[in-house]
Amino acid sequence: MPAEPQDAETTKPQRVVLGVAGGIAAYKAAELCRALIQRGFAVQVVMTAAAEEFIRPLTFAALTGRKVITGLFSSSSSEDTLSSAVEHIGVAQENDLLVVAPATADLLARFAHGLADDFLSTMYLAFTGPVVLAPAMNTNMWLHAATQANLEVLRARRHRIVEPEDGFLACGMVGPGRLADPEVIADAVAAELNRRRDLEGEVVLITAGPTQEPLDPVRFLSNRSSGKMGYALAAAAAERGARVILVSGPVQLPAPRNVKVVPVRTANEMRTEVFENLDSATIVIKAAAVADFHLANVPHQKIKKTAARLSLELDPTPDILAELGRNKRDFLLIGFAAETENLEGEAKRKLETKNCDMIVGNLVGGDDVGFESDQNEVALALRTGEFLKLPRASKRELADEILDHALNLRQGLSSKAHGR
Ligand code: C5P
């Protein structure tokens, strides 16, 4: 008997919405439905109108023991119109994951563009959990630039795409487009739900955003950091079950869910809060763009405008990351390096000099990635000597990858330690 996947806080089985779109492979969704139930998931099936042309809702109702949702307003015929009209919100809130198999070219396009013209596409927009898509279609439709562009959009939203297999297709062609094996899709669903709790028991201390170093009561020195990378890391770590403390410089971002935000302004304040909150930390990530210089004695009055040149003598701020490196205990220490050139050399140098386990390096100064952007292109310098260039992706997606590498690194480090 497979172990029942359980919700973290309760003993309820995890709930999965299985969306079925209208393709010839729709009949295989019944097999997937059974594979999900066998893994202990509670499954709610939602079918598009086209899917009903290929397989009857009754098949899924018999497998799941639940009413199948088939249309935007038809699902609750016995209930009042209002509950029927908002049912897609309820389904979105109650479920832990959405998997669509088969995901047709049309379904991918509708999801990518945010259309909301039936229950499944409307519920998708209201859903905030992980999404797994298993496409199936004719080879040329799969390879078409439009479908591939839509897939790029969906990947950037961190949806997991279970790639179709190569093989004989119903249309007579041979090539990619056949729905992946239902067991493979069910494994992807299980992995996606498990992966998200793999930081349970960890305490992750993250710094984010710029710091502001006052020059007088109304002016300050700062930088272009938006805080988005650090906030994405905090959101990802919290979703994966970690207790997260986010020491944040001034940013225009909402606090991520289930994250304790400690607002600070200056490098000195950030240093104080980092060391205050360091005790139980198991992973420390310094994503903040800390100002390197500050005015040690800030005048109490506004500096007057004069015709003369103004010189300010700046002192270095405390290097919090280097200090953490010098006082390193058994937490993983991850720093960032924003560089305009020689990324590999600088990242590796900082890894050594600041005694880190990982430096996340990114080239800044370009127009569309790095500071302020939702996308980023980073490379990881690891304690193991590796230098890994990650493909350009959304900051939220990169956050998960950085956390994956951190966990791998710790397993590697501790297995070496055990081997001694
Ligand atoms: O040496 P550099 O400032 O380029 O290193 C960047 C890394 O050091 C980042 O992780 C940043 O958060 C951290 N840092 C710090 N304190 C400073 C300056 C940078 O912790 N005063």
C-alpha cells in the first residue's frame, strides 16, 4: 500500500484537481486519475466541454466517487446560482495542486494568455498552488512556434511541464506529442507536492532590498535593488516549509505569506537585526544590496545648497556577510555578488574571502535582467569548486533552484563530513 500523502498541518489527504482537456489522449486521464488515487490523493476532476466529446464524466465520477465539474455554471444544478457562480473560487482554494492531462494546444494558449471562458480556465486564474501540465497533441502543433512560446510563458510561471513522449500519434505521424505515461505524470504531481515541504525544520534568515544611508535628515545614499530576489527566496522557503525571517531594507513589496519581516533602513541596522536573529538559523542568505559606504556622522540639519562644491567623506559600512563568514557555525551561508564584469572570478573570490558555501552571482547593468526586473540570470559559485550558469528565469523560479542547490550542498558537505 503506498503511504498516503498528508497535508502538513492536518491529517487530511492532499487534494488534487485533475483538469481534462479535449484531446484524443483524454481517455488516458482515467488511468492518471486512478494512479493519483492509488497514491492517496483526493481527486476532483474538471472537464472542458471538448473533453466530454472524448470521454464521459461518468468514468471519472465512478473512479473518484465525486461529481465531475463540467461547465462554468452547470456544476451545482441543485444549489443556488450564487454558490454555483463562485464554485471555481472554492475549488481553487480547497485544492493543493492542479494537474491538466491532456493539456491541448488550445488549453496551453488559454492558460498562457489568461482567458477565463470555462470552469477550468477560470479556476486556473484563481488558483495559487503548483500547476503540472502534461501536453499531448500532433507533432507539428507541439513544435509550432506559438505552442512553444506559450510553453515558455507557462514555464516562467514555474508550472511543471511533463513533456510528451515520442511515438506513433493518433493522426498517423511519428514524433513528439504523445501524452506522457500516467505513472510519470502522477510521480510529477507527488514530487511537486513533496518538494514544497522539503525545508520543514529549517530556519532561513534572509536579507533583502537596498539599505539607505542618510546624508542629512532628508537625503540618503542608496542603490537600485528592488528586493525582488530576496522576497522571492523568502516566499519559496516559506512555501517549502521553512520558518523564514526576512530582514528587509526599504522596498515596495508586500510581505510574503508566513514570513516574519524585520524592516531596517541602514547597513548598521541590518547588521544588528541579522545577529539578533542568527541563533536558530540553519540557512543564511544575504541577498540584500547593502550600501558599501555611509556618512559616519550625519548632520542634524539639512545640508544647505551653496554655489561651492560639496565633498562628503564616506566610511565603509560593516560587511555583514564577511562577519558572518568569520563567525560561521553550522549554518549554510549564501551571499550574492552583483558584478558588471568578470562574474566567475569575482564570485569565486567572494566565496573564499567571505567564507561562504555559495555565492549567487549576477551581471548587472544590462537593461532587462538583474535589479528591478522580475527575471534574472545568475551563476552559482559553490563551495565544491563548481561554477554553474543557470538559464535565465523568473526570480521565483531561480529562488527554488538556489534552495535546491543549498540543500544538495548540505547533503554533499555532511556526507563528506560523515565519511571522515
Ligand atoms: O563585496 P560585495 O558587497 O560585492 O558582496 C556582496 C555580498 O555581501 C552580498 O551578499 C551582500 O548582501 C553582502 N554585503 C554585506 N554587507 C555589506 C556589503 C555587502 O553583507 N556591507
